[in-house]
Amino acid sequence: MPKSRKWRRHYTKAAKLKNARVPVVKYVPDLIRESADIYEARSKFYGDSYKSFGLTAAGLFPGGIVVKTAGDWNRLGVLVHMLTKLTRYANNFEAGGHDDSLVDLCTYAAMLRELDATERSK
């Protein structure tokens, strides 16, 4: 005997609820421990690139940099992402590089190119 549409809708809804993820509340100490674990795992792979960022950026802008407009901040923000990806790649150079960083660099370069063109067109 075929099941009614109403039964199928109820069954489907119940199955979805059964399989739905129940959000788990994580408390501050657990979040901090989880963050420390992630930090340690990524540091092994990426190194301490955050400690060399200042020297790298200062080398690119030895006379400093003036950032005034929202457009300037957008361009600088993308450039910072690019420097981070380059640093990650460099830290993994002897291991054959870091493909994800190269893909991200392509994307950030295109984004920066768009932002530059927008600034020049003003």
C-alpha cells in the first residue's frame, strides 16, 4: 500500500532533523586550547612568518608608506595578504613550495590589479 504524501513529508522532515547537526557550545578554555593546537600545527608547516613580516614590509617601503583613502587601505590589505602567501611559500621552498599559496597569490594579484585600475580611473 503506497504511503501518503503527508506521511512522506513528515518522514523526510524527521530524517532531516535527525541528521541535522546540533551546534556544540564551546567555552573559552576549550577554544583557547583548540586555538593553541591549530597554532602549533600550522607553525610547523608555515614557520614563524609573522615575526619576519615587519622586516619584509619595511624592505618594500624603506621610505615608509602613506595610506589615506579607503582605496589605499584596500590595496594595502591585499598586498599584505600577498606578502603572507609569499612568506609561506618561501618557508616551504626547500620542501617544494606551497601550492595553495601560489593559487592564492594568483587571486590576490588579480584583485590588486582590479583595485589599482579602479584607483587610476578616478
